[in-house]
Amino acid sequence: SVKKASKFMDARDIEPKETVPASRKLGAKDARELAKAATKVIVAQRGKVVEGKPAGKAPKEMIDTMLGTTGNLRTPTLRSGKTVIVGFDEATYDAVLG
């Protein structure tokens, strides 16, 4: 959840460079662009973590896991360098953000 991600980052004094409000709907095109620029995409969903390396073109299955039931990019979504994390998983955040 966004609150858990914020709490995690606050506890470690991590300041996001950019925050996009959830009211700005980001869809499949946005998810593809994020994945395309990434060397690693990690999606945490319902206690399960899926990791992929899109290498310039993200497969449809990866994009589908990045999107919620509304077709919008799931929150929270975080980009750290060339790693994109969709959804919150404390162990993943810890591994990527330290």
C-alpha cells in the first residue's frame, strides 16, 4: 500500500524526487514506457513477488501484472535507477532501497 511504502521511506529518510498523484490515471502505455526503460521490473501483488527483465520490450504478461483491475498502473509504483517496483513488499523495498 502507498501508506506502507511512505512509512518505509520516511523511516529511512528517503525523499522521492517526483510524486505523481493517484488521481492522474496511468494506463498500459505508461506501464510499457516504465518497463521499457527498466532493466528490472518487480511486481508485488497479494503476497506474491514476480520479477522480470524486460530488456527494451516488456511482455504483455508483465504489463498486465503492473496494472490493477481498473486498467491503471497499480500503486505504489517506484523507480530507483533502472529498477521499477510496482506494489509494496517490504523485503523488496529493503533489497532495492536498503
